[in-house]
Amino acid sequence: MLSDVPLESLAMLVLMRTAHYNMAHLKDEFVQNNTQAVMANLAPTLRGMVPYAAQRLLDLLELCVKKIAVLNSRVVESMNGEREDSPDGLMAQLGVYRGCLNVLLEIVNNTLRASLLENPDLVYAILRKQEVLSRAEEVQGAAARVVGADDEELEATRGLLANMGQVAGYFQAAVDRELHALLESQRTTEQVMAVIRGHLQGPSVPRDLILHHEVAELTFR
């Protein structure tokens, strides 16, 4: 049961549940765009995200990566005459999910930029999902090859992932340094979170940690 959940985290949880269900089952572009628009407007206000909310945000990003990977394969199969689906229709779907992925990455980036120090659980969620970040760039690159261009979506993805990679790299190095006596499988959530909180509460975090690549401030009306 969730208790003592900030209003912003609660609102994000409701929105993420809607977005996840829509992406997995309904596949309604209007619902997805509007849900993520509200999430984007909330992002700069998110402080003290609860662990479940931070985890769900990265889970949603992972689902979007998987959807793009599946559509990449389907487009190629359709172009090769191995599927009855229209390549144009599949590429349209692919474009929607590629855009959704970048909006999700921008939401994470804007939350970190506005309130990195107040969101240790989001940092922890990013550390747990570092392989998803690598996979995100791979599937966007594959999609760019499918559509036949090294396009703007891919360049945006690279910049956003570079920012998150800076955060992940900084805190992963801190965890490895302070918990070097333990194998990764032996490190508990409490121990890792203690390291993250210790660095966020101290003066050592570089102020430009999330500013290496420009991030648009998303505002939807």
C-alpha cells in the first residue's frame, strides 16, 4: 500500500498507469500523446518521487523501447514481403513510438535538471535500468536505418541519453568506489541508496551534471 505519497508522484502514477495500459493494449495515439503531455508538464515539479513512481517511469520507457524494437522488425519483414501489413502503416506506428520514447526521455531529463538533489529514487531507478538506456539508442538507430535517414529523432535520443548517462556514470562510480568490497549481487538497495543520498546531500555533485546536452523545456497546452 502506498502512503505519504506527494501529490505530484500520485498524479504521475495515475498517468503512467494509463500510458502503460494504452501502449500495451489500446495503442491509441491521442491518449498516449495527451497522457505524456500532462506528464511532461508535471516533470519540473517532481520532488521526492517515491520509489514506485520512479520505477514505473523507467518501466514505461523500457516498454516503449521494446515496442520500437518489435516495429523495426515488422517493418523490415513487411518490406521483404514476409508480412501482409502495409509498410507505410507500420512506419507510421514506428514514428509514434519513437516520438513517445523521446518525450519520456525528456521527462526524465527535465525532472533531473529541475530537482536532481530531491530525487534519489529516480537516480536509483536509472542505475537499475542502465541496460535499457543502451538499448534505447540501439533501437532508435535501427529505426533510423529502417526509415533511411540519420534523423532528428535519433540525434535527440543521443543527447537525452548522454545526459542520463552522465548521471548514471557519476553515481555508479560513487557506488562502486564506496561499496568496492561487495560484489554487485551482494549490494542491497539500502546500501546503494545510502551512497546516492550521501552524495546528493553533500557538496560534491557537479552542478552541470545534467546540462551537457540541451534539453527542451516541455510545455503542452
